[in-house]
Amino acid sequence: MAVVWAMWITRNAIIFDNGLAQVEKVVDDVKLRSWKWRLGRAKPSASCLLYKWIAETLICLHR
């Protein structure tokens, strides 16, 4: 869902704000948004810091 949402936001920026598609920005947005969504659903003891989420996503998901 984070990938679809990031692509949708980028699409809207291109269409309505004459923006440009920047792959790096979309990827960073996916990482940040998925981490935030995970924080909202995870138990406090199972949460990971953002740098750990980016480096070891699968480990964080299995907590």
C-alpha cells in the first residue's frame, strides 16, 4: 500500500503542480510511510527505529 500511495502522490504532484518524478524521492517516501504505518500497528516493544527499518526491514517485521 505504501508503494501505491507514494506513486499516487507523485502522480498528483506531476499533474497538478507541474512536478517531476524523482525515483529516489518515491523510494524514500515508501520507506518512511511504511515505517510510520508499522509504528501505528506494532506493539511498543516491537517497534524499530527508522534507520533499522531501512537496513533490516524483514527483521523488524518478524518482531
